[in-house]
Amino acid sequence: MGRAGKITAYRLILAVSLFLVLFDNVSFFRHVIAVFPVSAQNIGFLISLFVGLTAFIVLLFALVASRFTTKPVLILALLTSAIAAHFMDHYGIVIDHGMVKNVFQTNVDEATDLISLPLVLYFLIMGVLPAIGVYLAPVKYGTLKMALIAKLKVIAICLLIVVAMILVFGRFYTSFFRMHKPLRFYTNPTYYVYSLGRYFEERYSHPVTTVRPIGEDATIASSDKQRELIILVVGEAAREDHFSLNGYKRDTNPRLAKLNVISFTDFYSSGTSTAASIPCMFSVYTRTDCTDRNEESTENLLDVLRHAGVNVLWRDNNSSSKGVAARVPYQDFKIPANNPVCDLECRDVGMLSGLQAYIDKHRGEKQPTERVQPGGDHQRLRQRHPVYRLFPVQGHRPAAKEFGAVRNGHAIHERSRRVTGGRGNLPARTALFPGAGRAETHPRHHVVRQGLPRRPEGAEGQDR
């Protein structure tokens, strides 16, 4: 305490850092204890991890601390860390650069659907209340010289503590950093701060100014005289092992089973989030090379089809095409002006509106290809698709891991019925190719796979 009951800025920083480690890092320590159980052998390392993480957070705050920034930075950290803690504690996700990308690319409707009572309680109790305490705390800053000396002292002490912890428990930290790298993804707020920096560095340090063309020599074979209509449907999420078409014990695809469909069972999603998987699906790059920069600076499959003279149309009821349809005709079906089937939500089936007119308009021209993207996160899909309420699976509502199969199966059936129902007006060769952009909830451990690191090739429960 300083004179007149005031505290120094660095005591306030220490108090906030301890609060963050104690209350906003539950997921982190839960995952750590799962790997390093509480025991006589591990207790020293676990304590050092608590002390070292606290010191590291103090160090980060100290680097930006000043008379004008200390309180605003601490308040912002408390508010954002409370929100991050809620999603990590309840959904098992990590806030990496991919998740940060999802946050910046989502829309207001999808964001508001994530608001829940637990989120509000987290935000109020672990964010707003301590933030009010920071705002009201009487802080003594001192002169510029005194503040600089104090900053250097705190930084030196924090560095000394972190280095000491690593040296004393070197064997544990070697395992922690080398063998169990994903554990540090759960640190709050350090990892999401790093992820924010990485996202902005990748996006803005070297902005993409030109797009490299590919497949400019693509043509349709002169021997191919028949017109073709190919409709590619990319759904939100599903798991192949919960489709009854693939042998799942519950009948999740009763309508598709009556159609002459082919189920491809050896397909894998290229990512665990829409922002990662959709661009990679249409990219020339392999999964490991599907970086934001590569995808944004290189044309994709739709561009190659356009070069060949194919009429391409992208219809979207999701947040966006994630840049895939940047150079082809694009229609937004999230608005009633385009989608005639809107109530509380604009329904995916509305994307079929005007399809026949589009086909008739291009009659006699080269092959048309339509790509439709049903939209929304899991909560919105339950609203958008009445199937979740009206279409039980063997007498019960589908679980989260089954919902993707039921919902996608119903949507695919509706599209195939409407497209093939007027076959006399369609080209001689018509194809409907549905698929999911990414894998659904993990089948065994009940965690939301959204944004989690992709499972290694051949691993059990891989993203199929």
C-alpha cells in the first residue's frame, strides 16, 4: 500500500493476475492434472506451474503498464478472459488463431445465438465484478522515473521466477513443452493474446494484392455434347459413423435409404472449423498447405470451372463463402428479399427458389454448376431445420452427434426430391453431390470439435 490507502499499479496487476490464474484457467489445470495427476511426485511441478503462469501474466501486463493504460488493459483482460473461460470450460475448445479467425468472420446472428445464461453469469461474476473493482481501486503511479524503475524491477523479477521454475523442474517442463504441446493452448489469457497477434500478423503484415490464376487452359471436351447440372451441397457438420447408410445402428437416414444414393465413407474434413475447411475443399493445395495466404492468393476450383466456360452460381445461407466465391456469381439467401422461406430464420430450403428459372435461362449453354451452402452453427441449425423437432430417430430426438446425420439426410432428401421431381425440365445428366464441411461433435469424449486441432492421420475418431 502507498500513502493515503492507495496501492501501486503492480500490486493491482498481481491481484488481477492471481484472479485470472485461479478462476479463468480451470480448463488449463484440469487438462494438466489429467496428464500430471496430483501426487507427491508431481505436486512441486503443479505449484511451479501456478507460480510461473502468474509471473508470466504479470510480465505481460507490466510490459504495457502506464498511468493511462494499466486499468483499461486489466479491465479488458478480465472481460475477454471471462468469455474465453466460459467457452473453454463448457465446450472444451481452445482459442487459437483459427478460432480467432472464426470470431472475426462470424455474423451478428450467429454470435447472438451463443448467448446463454452460463455465459452471462461468467461475464458478470468473473468479468464485470472484478473489472468494477479494478476501476474503483485507488492507484498510486508516482513519477515517470519511479514508474520506469518499478517496471524494470517487476519485469526482472518475473523473468527470474519463470526461469527458476523451468530450471528447478526441468524434467517436467521438457515433457510439458515437447510431449504435451496442446496443454498450453488452454492458458488464459496468454494463448488467445498470442493467437490474436498471430492472426493480425498473418492477415495484415503482408496483405494479398494479387491472385495467381490456375487452370486457365481448362476446357470442356468437344465430345461432351450433353448438358450437365451438378449441384454441390456443403452442409455444416456431420460424422460418417453416425449415418445409418454407413452401418450406424440407429436409422438416421430413412429417406435417403429409399433413394439410389452412393455414400462415400473414406472422406475426411480438412479442418475442424468452417473458416478452415471450406476454402481448403475448393483449393488446389493439400491440407497441410491450406494456409490463409495460399488460399487468398490463388484461384480455386470455381475459378477453374469458370475458365472452362461452366456457368457457376453460389447460393449461400451461411455467414459467407469464406472467400471461395469471390470471383463467381453469388446470391445471399440469408435475407427475405432472396429467400421466400423466412420466419425467425431463413430456411435452407428457400435456396431452391428460382432454381428452375436459372436452369431455363442457361438452357443450350454450357454446363451449369450450382453450389449451395446451408448455414449456421449447431444451435441455429436446430431452429432452421424443423427435422430436429419433427423427425425422431427410432422414437427419440437425435443426440448432438446424431443430429448432423439426421439433419443433413433430411436436407439432402428435400433437395434431391425437388431437383429430380422435375427431371423432364432438367438436362439429361443431373447430379446432386452433398457433403459436410467439417466433422460433428466428437463421438466419445463429448467435446465440441469446433476449432480444436485436427486429429492425426489414422487416429481413432478422426474427422471423417
